[in-house]
Amino acid sequence: MKRILSLLSLCAVLAGPALAQPSATGPMPVPPADYTTDARRIAYVARANEVLQWYVDSIKPGDPATFAAGQIAVKLARREDAAAVSARVVELMSVPQSQDMFWMFPWTAISYLGRDQLTPEAKAAIRDAWRTYFPMRGDTENHWAMYYASLYLMTELYPNDPAAGWFNGKSSAENNAEARAYLIHWMDLATTIGQGEFNPTHYIGEYAIPMLYLATWARDPEMKIRGHMKLDWLLADLAENTLNGVLRGPNARTDDTSVIQRWMALSSYFSWQCFGNTPPPPSYGGFGVWFAVAAANYEVPEVVFRLANDRSQDYLQHDLKRSRRRWRYSDVLMAPVYKTNYMRHDYAVGSYQGGMADPIQTHVWDVTWAVPDPRGVHNTMFSAHPYASAQVMQTYFTELPDHMLELLAAQGKPSYDVPDKILGGSPYERVFQDLDTVVALYDIPAGTRYPRVNGFFSKDLANVTEDKSGWIFAQGGSTYLAYRPLAAFHWEHLLGYKQLPSTVGYKWERVDRGDKGDKLLVSPHLKNGTIVQAASAGEFKDFAAFQAAIVALPLEFKMDSVPTVKLKTLRGHEITCTFGEAPQVDGKKIDYSKWKLFEGPHLNAEKDSRKLTITHGRLERVLDFNTLTITDRVRPE
Amino acid sequence: MLLALLAGQAGAAVQHDLYLCAAFNNGSRVMGSKDGSSNGLFVRSGVDEFKHIGVNYPLTASATFDPRDANVIYVACLSGVLRTLDGGKSWRLVTGWAETEPKAIAVDFNEPDTVYTGLPDGIVVSRDRGQTWQRREKGLPERGKYTQVVRSDRSRKGRVFIGCESGLYVTENGADSWQRVLVTTETVDDIQQSPHDPKLWIAVTQSAGALLSRDGGATWKKIDGVPSDKALYNVAFDARDAKRFAIGSWSHGLLLSEDGGATWTVRNAGLPEPTRVWRTAIDPDSGEIYAAIFGQGLYVSGDSGRTWRTVAGMQGASIQTFTFVPKPSR
């Protein structure tokens, strides 16, 4: 199988040795107070320079392993030691290459950064590798973004080379035309029916970095502006979905660590780099360096910067995304994903409607609360059905059925086929969110691999209280939480995953942290459900008052045939949810067919429009892919 | 097995080259892996010896060749279709971004400029030896055309079967139109034509067992002796013995019939356990049976699977296809 590996695992491959990182290990960033262009710019460039310095410092004289592609790129970005860098490039290019598109984009960056610095021998060595090494194109959109952006730029750098000069036997002109056509096709999809691999905790790098490279180095003005606009688009989407820089759910793709320690993700590097509002992860997420080397060529729009940093006002966004391609066993090639994002100062609630958006690493919903420092904190609550299916894997992958389930662990996905997993979607889950209330219903057919629902209860929750009413109350930061399991349950320790040394694939062992660790609410029933409501502590006199308010709310449910819930929320809305039917709020059915690409106070786009309006206060930026224009304005009072 | 067919036609013992699509470290490979192994197309260079040729490409799915010139080889791989016109010295990815992850490729041996490629989302056809491609899907469902296998009928120009997620489809007119001849609820994993009787075909499936047609694929009957509880991955005919067939299965291992499919015997003794047979083949020259075990390499039996020997150079490999290419056509 050919899937993508965890970025955090890739850190070890792409990053240098572990040295102290000023921002990763230092105090929390101070929230920006000065939003002037110069102040933001100075801080942004300083953060990029911190990454570059860390990489330079990681080079150990006499240890070639510490002078790899990342260090080479940094040296070139700083215009240092061109002779030594060139010699190292020749050395690295003298052996067979691997890593496919993860090889392509770094060496594209090095090629451009080194245009006027590398020796002719070094440039020739890189150029020849693009003839002799055949990178695979991959099977996901992030693979293709890296592959085709790199191929586009390299064929612009060497525009007249014949077919024999490239790995795939196509001329520069042929490769350039193909890359351009695909990139435009992909941008069309994302700007009309929604982003695939939406809001990924790690894979944002695989999109943002190629777009930065297009914006920086594309010679064709159309592709240059397209790269710039798509990067703006991606960062606006990130800004909308982060709580103080931390990306929470839902996510098309995340991993077993990030789904509970929400900060521990490459997305936190991008929040840190672009918005300055959370620490970067270790090694700058592994891929951070590849953004940092070209970061100076991009300016984060002020409206996006403000959107990321301002949590003074609550907002509700409804966004449309799309699933990964379904090759078979599905009526549609790409299914629509209807996202709800409710953001508040103290917490954020996010969800999509349930079902499968991606075969392995989807995270469907959660309530994530703000914390003073997110490092090491599991600041989130959710439930999930641990679903694993060879047929669903075949829906998304062009593989024979039998090997996938057992091999995923060796491919970096240890939790795919375990009963206590908390990562991944299920076709038997339906979710509805109204502001800060989530109703998740489960109708699991008999004979399904894991007939249970797992609820995640963080080690960082305080005052966890099982009330006789059936509600479980807890406090996370300044957020009060009420969790209602709709079927009987018991508690288990949630075992962690420890990666073991291995020369062939990944190996893992499960780790029990005992009572100090996270807990799993296990409800082993096919007809099932979870209700979660959240509120700011400041809204109530005390925790007891919150509990009393929740208990007093009308709630009816039945799990005997088709799971159904009817309740009144803390916000006074009457919600009716029946598995498989359109949810109702105050008697009105939710009509997903009317969902826009983006709709809310900050991001707005009509479906099929290719046009996004980003708003914060009076600031507005319009990204129009029809006219390939960026329009900024200050709206009238 | 594709091309034992020509040998059968000639009615003589023709020596064949054997090509394998194979990869090492396949079980733990992820995109972006650091990997120093050689993968892709291998050709038999001696008794139980293979050498890598052409592009080092880890995820190749199947290969075929031009019967007029065996220096022309097509390989379906993750990135599309690779073609060489010079026996593997140079290669070109002849498909574009719209054609991805083909699992199967077939040349019409009665019209060898025509090449069919099965994609996860349908079929593309080339009339110019792979230089250009067109979608040819009239008669295929909008959804349900995930294609795992493509096989041309050696007895008739323009007649081709494809095994899809929703059944078997056939074209009688070079893909101008398709019609379904077998309905399945899950993917048809392989279909093969007997080298002895062009009207005899066997299809193996993910959940409908093995099926046999004696009327050129018009009607199909389940082969009772073959289990259908687990997926069957491929089927092979013996070009030297009309009654000898082999089926490979991840769960059941190697199944062999030596009486025309009336009875089947499991021949797993001596193969690594668990016996996850990814592909099987029968050598048209020697009658030896090959069993490719996922991630474990290649095993050969000269006594109908009663004992097995390992091919040392392929240890650890996963083999996707066997392609026998008649030497005289080179």
C-alpha cells in the first residue's frame, strides 16, 4: 500500500538533531497587540529566521548526516557557504534518490534558492537527478499538489529540455503543460465544491508549501497569482478553524497524537509562523523549514491575521468541503462534507455530518477548550465509533482487500484496526451540531467489527462528575462540559502508542499511563448516542449552576429501533435528531443542499463561485479565481 | 499468463521470457519512504534468476507487450502507463494526470496498436500504441466501473473483457460500447482465457468465488469446488495441459485443479505461513507453478505444488503479475 506517513514521524527524516528551539520550548507567544503592517512583518520574518538559525545550528562539522536537504536550503536562503553547500549537494546527488514527491519539493526549493549560488556541478547534479530518479505521483491530493507544483517549477527552470531529460520521458513543455492543467483543475475543485483533505492537522504543509513556491518562483504570472491566492485561501481556512492557534476538529486527516493533543501538529507551525499565536511543534513540525526558506516572499494578509487572533466575538461558520475520492462501492466520486464551526473565546465546537470523509484519519467532531499553554494538554472531548473495514479501504484505495487492515500499523497508522481507537470516521455515525451542542447518533449493524462507541475523556479535565441524571459533567479550562452517553457504558484506561525502533516499517507498543492518563468511556451497544453541551464558566454562577441548568433541560431519546434524540439546548433551541433523517432545529429541517462553500461572519463563498470573501471587522479581502485578482478594501462603517 | 496464448496458438513449445512486476518492502511502504531497493519490472535471466530492468518504480501493477515486437512493453503503474519501445532502455509515462492508478493493461493481439487500460474510474483506449488515450465507456455505469483486470480475446479483434467492481463487461467492437455479462457485488479480480479453447474463460472474484464460461464469456457458471467465502486474486491456465488450472488467494493459498476444474486441491505445504498467495502462474514451457507470497517472495513447484523451492533473488518481494513473452517475437 502506498499511503502517506505521519508527519511527526517524518520529522526524524527531514529535520536535524533535537536542539533547543526558542519558540517551541520557550514561553507562550504574547498575543499580538500591534497589527500594523511593519510590526506583523518584522515578527513574521523573525519567526522564519528562527527556523533558519535552528537548522544552521544543527549542522555538526564532520557529521554529513546533519547537513541534509533542509540545512542546504537554509544555507542558500541565508546566502551562506555556497561552496560547501554545492559540494554537499553533489555528494547527496551521487547516490540513488527516493521519497517521491517528498524529494521533489525540497529539491525544487534548493534549485531555486541556489540558482545564483550553487556551482554548475551542483546544479547539474540536481538537474540530472530529475532525469534518473523516477518519483511516484502518489495517490492523494496532497501528493499531487507537491508533485505537480514541483514539476511545474522545475520545468519552468529548465523550459527547453527534451523528453530524454526528464524521468518520465516527457519534455519540459509537456510536463509543464500537464502540471499546469492539473494544478488549475485542483484549484477549480477546491474553489467550487470544496477542499478535499480539509483542515488537516499535518497535511496543510503539503498544500501550503507548494503554493508558497508557486507564489514565489512561478514565472507564469497566472500560476504565480494562483499560488498566492490559494495560499491565502488555505491560511484563511486555518485561521477560521484555530482556537488561539490550535487547529481542532473536524479534520479530514489527523493522527492518534494530534486528535487528543490538539496543538501537536504541523498546523501549529503554520499558526506560529503566520499568526504568532501558539508555539511551533518540535522540529517546527519537520516541514516548517520548507516554508521558512521562502517565507519572506509571502505576506500574511492582515484580515487573515486578525481572523486568526481575534477571539473576542463568537462566530458561527458553515463550510462545505469534500471527501477523498471514492473509487468504488460508492454512488459518488467525492461526497460533500458539511462543516459547522462555532468559535468562542473559551472553547470551540466543530463537526461535520458524520460518515466517511477519508478512510483512515478523519476526526468528525469535538469540543476543544482554550488553555493557557497547549503543549502536552489534551484539551478536547468527543466520541467515535471505532470502525475498520477492508471494503471501505477498497473504496478509497485501489488495492486488493486482505492486506490493508493488518499492514496499516506498519505504515504508521497504529490505531486503524483496534477496538479502542478514537481516530476515524464511521458510516454508522450521524452528527448534528447547533452552536455548542453536538448530538452524535450511532446505528451500528450487528456483526460490525467493533460494536461500541468510545468517548474520549482527557487527563486534563477537572471535576469529572457522573450525575444520577445520566449526564457526566466536567470542566476543561474555563469551559463547562456536559456529556450524555445514551447507552450503558464502562470506563477503561486509554492506552497510548509508543513507537519502537524499526528498520522495516513502523512498530508500536501500547502504553498504559494508569489513572494519570486519559480515559475512555466505552459503550458497547449498537444503538447508541452521545450528546455534548458546552458553556463558558463565566456564564454561570458556578459549576453546580451549570449542572443544574443542563439537568433541567428537556431531553427525550430512544435507542431501541432507530436512534432518536429530542432535546432543548442551553441556548434554548429544540433539536430533533433521528439517525438517517434530516435534523430539525425548532421544527425546521436542516437542508444541506443549500450549504454554501463558506458562510459566516468571516468567510463567505457561494458554491461553484471560485470566489472567497474574507472579512474581519471592516477589513475585506476578495480572492477571485475567475479573474485571478486579489482585492483588498476597508469597508465603510 | 497473458501470453502463453500465442504459444498455444502456434501449437509448439515456444520459449518465453518471463517478466514480473514486483516490489520489495511493499508491506510497510508508505509514500515518501526512504528506500534503496530496486522495484518494478524484472525479467528472468536464468533458472530461478531475475534481473531488474527499466525504471525503479515500486508500485507497478501489470505489464503487457506488443506481439509484433516484444521490445515494446507497457507497464501499468501508480502514475499511469509506462511504455518502452526499446526493450526497457528508455521509458515514457504515456498517460497524463487524468489517468491514474491503472491496475490492468492489455494489447489487442489481433490489432496490436490498440491498448486498453483499466482505471479506478473506467477505461481508456489507445489506438496508437499508447501515444494518446481516449475514454471509451459507453455502456459502463457511471459508478461501478472500477476496473481491476482487462483481458483481450485472442480469437477476435476488438473483443475485450474487463473485470469491474460491479461485474464483468465485454466489448465486441473495440470499446465503442460495453455490455455486462456477469453481475457481482464486489470486484472481479481476474479473468483468463484458456490457451487451449478460446471459448473457455475463468473469472475469479472478491466475493463470488470462481466462475467458468464455456461459450466465450456469454454465460457464466460458478465453479463449485472453489471456495467463495474469501477473495480469490488470480487464475492461471496451463498452456501444456488443458485440464490444469491454478488459483491464488490470500486466505486459501494455492488452489490447483488437474481435472478441468471438477476438483480442487490446496497446495500450500512448503509455502510460508500464513500462505498469502498474491499471484500464481503456470510456466508455459515447463509447466512449473509459481506462487507469489505477499511480502515473502516467489516460490516455484515442479511437482504440481507438492513441494516448493524459493527464488533467492526475489525473497521479500511482492509480485503483482507474471507476463510470459514468447521469445520468437523479439
